[in-house]
Amino acid sequence: SYDLTQPPSVSVSPGQTATISCSGAGLAETFACWYQQKPGQSPVVIIYQDSKRPSGIPERFSGSSSGNTATLTISGAQAMDEADYYCQAWDSRSALYVFGTGTKVTVL
Amino acid sequence: EVQLVESGGGLVQPGGSLRLSCAASGFTFSVYAMNWVRQAPGKGLEWVSVISGSGSYTYSADSVKGRFTMSRDNSKNILYLQMNSLRAEDTAVYYCAKASDYPDPQALDYFDHWGQGTLVTVSS
């Protein structure tokens, strides 16, 4: 299986744009999704199939993917966006799901 | 409304066993693959295992292969995780998570609903 690598932390000022990368050797062959997890809570999906947004997820969250890197963008970050973010993908060769290493987003 | 409620966590000694359960409601349970995901204290998410909608096959992470067994009872809408030969590094909150659309794990799928988690502590 392959690893999905994310930056440990990202800081962003309120109203500015934060980008989080997710890099892995197998990403070019699969789809990525993204989860947001706030302290003491269960994860919530915010992006699936690289760039689709579930109903109820604010438009400021967007996703993209190119080659072996998926990217989550938070446009106009708000204080409520402070959380840990994880990418995830299905590794069909190994028949297992992989989570990224996680990124802590701080809005200050 | 989809609900997933885990139970069965607790304190167990190294080498011991524990069975987790996840009671599901609000959707047609047998139509969807189900997963277990864990999170060690202060650490990231780690996928543990997936079971197909029919329950006919499972896949597991290398870290638990041969020690953990996932199963489901589609007549009772309950998911299980039998954990044997537990180690200190298995200490974590264990979440059950529902696949979004498919009975079989695949690239298009994601986890659209999660339970609140149950804490497993392996310590002497």
C-alpha cells in the first residue's frame, strides 16, 4: 500500500485562503475524499470523489486533484474551520483504504 | 436519520480479547459496506477493516490482520469487530463508518456517516 502525506499544520488568517495537500503514489489512479474532525467529535466528510461537496457543506470548501496530489482549499476561512483535516483514498491494488497523516488548521 | 451506535469498548489486558458492536438504523443496512476506523489518543485516523454489504468478504489493515475479525448480522443491523491478541498499540477510539453508496469497497466510495466511537484501552 502507499502512504498519503499531508503537512502537519496550516495557519490562515480569517477571510484568507488555506490549502492542504495530500500526496501519495497511488492517487493518480483513484479518488480522494476529505474529512474534517473537530476536537471530541467524529469525522465529517467535506469533499468526496476529488471535488464534490456533500449537501450542507459550505461552498468555501473545494477540492481538486492532479497526478499524485489532491488538494483541499478553504476560501475565506472562518474561525469555525479550525479542525483537523484528513484525506482518504481506496488502494485497489492492496484492497484497503488509506488515510492521510492529517493536517491541523489554525485560523488566527 | 442514519444512526450508528458503537458499544463494547473498555479496559483489557495485553493479549486479551474484546468484541465491539455497532448498531445501525435509519438505512437499509445490507445494501452498504461498513468499516471500522480507529484513532489512538492524540493521533490520526487509521482505517481498520471493511466488510461487504452481504458480509461475504472482508479486507483488513496489515496492523490487525490475523487478530481482528469483522462480521455483520444483516437481520439485526449490527456490525461487529472481534479483537484478539490485543496490544498496547491497539488502544484507540474505534468508530464504525458507513460506506456512502456501494455494497463493495471501491474508489468512488467514502464514509458518509460515523458513529460516536467507543474507547478501547489495552493496558495491564
